[in-house]
Amino acid sequence: MTRRARRERETMEYLGFASRAIAAAGRRVGDADEFELAELVALRAVLEEAILTGIQGQRARGRSWAHIGDALGITRQAAQERYTPKRPAAPKPFVCACKGDGCEWCQTLAVAS
């Protein structure tokens, strides 16, 4: 078996283990208190981050959005819209409160804040 085939098999086994562990955690939390329930719910963010990391890795290896969409059972467009990393919004242009064109004093205040 090639190294790549072994890694793919091991990855599937690892994902199966993770799935079983999360299912078991759900059963355990059913008998636990609300704080443990909150920890289980917090795993959702960890899983979402792991999915994004996996998709970024696939894209870095040259996988197309169509390929990723097919694997997920969604369209290329849906995969791209859902999993493209969001860019932070560009800062709004500074408008001077005094003159509307940005005097030195107001720009200094804007940089300091």
C-alpha cells in the first residue's frame, strides 16, 4: 500500500473515531449537568473551524470548488459561497466632524482611537 493510500485510509479511520467520540459525548452529556452541555455545544465552533481548515487545504492542493461541491453534495457556487473565508469589512473613510474634509486635528484623533 502506498503512503498516500495508507494516509487516506488512516484519515477515514480517524474521522470515524472522531464521529464515534462526539456521539458518545452526546450520550454522556445527556446524563450530566448544563455546563457540560455548553461544552458540547461549543464543539460546533471547533468543528466549523476544522471544516474550513480542511477546505483551505483542499484548495491549496488545487482542488476546484466543483470538486469540493461534488464531495459535499452541493453545487460549486454553494460551496464557494459557504466556505470562502470572509474578509473583514474595509474601514469606512474618515470624515472630519469640523469641516467634512478631514482637518489635521480630527485625523490625529482618528488615528489615536
